Amino acid sequence: MKILHIEADTDTRTLVKELLGNIKGHTVMTVADGETGLRRIRQWKPQLILTELHLPRIDGFELIKTIKQNQHLTNIPIIVVSTLSRTLYRQQGQQLDVAAYLSKPLELDRLCRQVKQCQA
């Protein structure tokens, strides 16, 4: 499974890449901002997108809206992994039709379960 992880924090990108990249059959690409993420999505065609909402250049909300409006990208499952955990942000994320909304600090077991569900 090709997974694109869009996250501004270097440590989180490294942790998620190591965790998911060690699962057989997973290839993980990471980028640090929404603009680069959108370019990589169009070029690389990932099968799953993990994204933070608070991103430089293009925020996660705008990124998700852009993906959902593109008929070639709209079926890619998106998991939001965010420090923005308040109910308002969670509701906005769910309104954007994401597969899951996970709050930081990240529970690695829960992330792995959500990724596995997106594979099914």
C-alpha cells in the first residue's frame, strides 16, 4: 500500500514512516507541507493519505477539500492525525468525509488499526 504522510513535525514524520514502512507491502512517502503534499498526491497516486490539519502553505482542511473535489483523487481514504483535537475540528474533519480522525499524541496501535481498515 502506498501511503503519503503530510506532517510538518519532523519527529512525527520519522516515527510514522518507520512504523508503517516496516509493515510488509507498505511504502511510505513523507512531505512537510500541504502544497508539496498536493503535488505528491497528483504525481504518486497514494492509496492512503495521512495528514495533519495545521500545515504550512496549504492547511489540511483546504488540502482535503481539494482532494475531495477531484474525481481522480476523491476515493483515496484520508486519515487525519492532528493536534487540533477539539470537538469543532473533529466535526469539521468528519464533514469532509475522512476515514478517521486521530488526535495527538498519537496512539501507534490505533493508527495501525485504522490503516489496516483502510486496506480492506
